[in-house]
Amino acid sequence: MKDYLPKCGELTKKFGEVYPAGHTNARVKFNATEASIFAERAEGSHVWDMDGNEYIEYVNAYGPLLLGHRHPRWIDALKDHLDHNTTVYGSGIIYGENDIHLGQKLVKHIPCAEAVKLCTTGTEAVQTAIRIARAYSGKDKILRFGSFYHGWVDNIYINKIDDEYNEEDGPLYKVLPKDNPYYPDGVSPWVRNESFVIPYNNFEMLEKTIEKYNDKIGMCLVEPMASDVFCMHPLPGYLERMRELCTKYNIVLCFDEVITGFRLGLGGVQEYLGVIPDICTLGKSLGGGLPVAAVVGKKEFMNIFQEKNVVSGGTFNGFSLGITASLAAISLYEELADTLYSTLEAVTDRLIGGMHEICKKYNVAFTTTECTKGGIFYAFFGIDNGRIKRLTDVSMVSGADYEFYDRFWQFMQEEGILIMFGARWFIGGGHTMEDIEKTLTVFEMSLQKTLEYYEEKKK
């Protein structure tokens, strides 16, 4: 492999001395190489590291950079704010008129939104939503779905299904027992009793679980188009049935739109699919690149903050620089709506289509899954299922060759293309067709190198 990161390598060692496991960590490999990328600057879809290497990047900060890095008008809005205002006043004490303008925009665009509660991260938004649901319904249990990610806090982090449970033992499906290897260290053993975790898109399990435990379930928490689970889509009628059951049994239906909010259009996935939840969580693209998140919903549910002793605190909730960033981002989404989303689709379509053409040329089994809109997709080697626009069952991508992908990932980075671990790609408004054509050239080159590597390994 190339030695192209000498300065980044030295910085990685120094970083590791003070930041064990980095700023964020999970049971995945975050970097393609031993040396982490230390960035010097960024613009549009490009990043330059401390060693002078230039990259086209498809990490997109896990999704917030719908406009790309440093969109000039978004940056101008922040600069203008900082010329005459502070970054934060302290939540609940001093407000700005822009707070109202942002709330009005969210109510205008998000179908379920009649009222807003701001916070800082998607994880916090989910926790706020849980409090709303429990206080409103008077019931404590959360109904969730296997492998869906709603943040790193104990009560929703464990998301694997334990198939050993049956009706005689208690709930049909419970989160994993403490001695399961997927149960992370440091997580409270008590949280395994807070949720029922069932398979997504299984009508029978949804109906049986809700009908049997509706007196305990206060919330149904779902990412309706699961970008964290290979872009899994709901089966026709599944969300509609979920909506019916939640209404019938006084269960608060919450859509987690931390990733899909604004990426699938101004109204998010609920507008796109036409199913309206009671409340939903927003984040990532909301701030355009600064940490801003929100819970929005119908007043019947959001007014619980006034009617009961429900707390949602935080020094940076509604911080003034974040409000400015969000207003600027949404204003650009509105103004660019006719071109932003269509360009995002066109760029994604060309990239995915080109990848399939190249893999077919080399007789390499290759499959992609995508969120249909929004510039999010997964690219799997070792599976020959073609292009899947509406994945509805994870078995459709079982057998992926992640070892092959990891080696390919390294070659891509060497040649100036940054992609994510786990086969996921994010595209933002900063990506151009020129970027895509260069990426496809590097894709073919990296595929050749990976094939050669494994041929050599066989000898």
C-alpha cells in the first residue's frame, strides 16, 4: 500500500494518546488505513488532508452536508450572524426572532408538525420523543425494530432481536439478554426490559405484539425508510397498518427522520410515503452542518410539556448560531428545491449505474440498495442481485463480501476517493458530474487492484 499519509500518521499517534477510540466509536472499523485522515480544509465535495492529498468524499459527515462543505451562502449567513450576535445565550432565558421563523418553517414543511421542541443531536431528539410518548400515553414500553439505530443511549442502543424468547417466556421478542455477545459493555442491564424489538416488515409480528401488549406499549419508534439498515423500505401497507394500530391502542407513533428529514424532500419521508406520524425527530440536514435537532409533532402530543411535568433541557437547545444555520439551510433547500433534489437523483443514478457497468465488465458480483431519493445507497460486492431500489428484507443482501470491500476501500482512498465503512455512500449537493466521472475511473482502477490482490493471495 502507498505511504501517502506520513503527517496524518504522526498525528494519529498523538491523537490516540489523548482520545482512546476517537471521538465516536462502535463495533466497526472507521478508517481504511491505520492512519486517520486529518483534514486541513474542505469545499463542496472535496477534502484536503494535512499531507496535501485531495479527496472526493462520500462520507458527508454521516448525512448533514446536503448542501456540501461550505456552501457560500450558508457560510455568509453564519458570518453575518457572528458579526453582530453571540453563538449561544443559554436555553430558555434569551430568545431571538429567528427562533420563531425556524419553528414556522418546520411547521410549514413537515406534515406532522404543529409545534416544535429544539435540541442539539438526533440522539437527544429521540430521548425527548420517548418522554413525550410515555407522558402522553401513560405507558412505558417502546416498540422498536431489529437493527434500527436511534442513537447511542442505553435504552435504545441494543437493537438485535433475541429469537430464543417465546410467548411462554414473556414478550414475543425482547432485546438481547445481558450475556449475549452483542450486548455492549457499560450498558445498564435494566434497559432490556424497556423495549419490544421485532422484525421490520413482518405484519404478523407487528399485529400480534401490539394486540397482546398494547396496555404496556406507549410508543412505536421507527425509521420508516431505514438508511442505517441498507436503505430498507417498508412493504406496501406496512406503515399504514402501523398507523392504524397505534391510533387504535393509544400508542404514540414516532418517525425517526434524523437522516431522511429534508434529504427526501422538504417534507421528508412522511410526505414522500404519505403516512403521517404523531411526532417525528429531525437532525443532521436540519442544521446544514451544525448540530441542531428537533422533535416536531401535533399539538395534542407536543403540548404535554405544558400540561405535565415533562422536562427537555439543554444549554444549547435553540442556540442562536444553530438557529441561523438551520434557517439558512432550509431557505436554500426551499430555493433550490427544483434543482437540488433532481440533481441529487441524477448524480446518484449515474454513479450507481456506472458502478454496475464496471462490475459487469469484470464479471464481479455486485449489488446496490438505495433510498430511492436522497443520495444514500449501499454498494455490496459478492452478491449478484443487481440494483435494488426498494430493499424490503435484509436477506436480499446476505452474503456480502465485506473483506473484499475493505481492501477496495483502501485502494479507493489511495487514489483520492473517501468512502464509508460498511458499504454505505452519502451524496450531497456539492457533488458534480465531474466528480462522479472521476470516481468511476477510480472505482474501476481500485476494483482491478483488489482483484489482482486476491489473485496474488491465492498463489
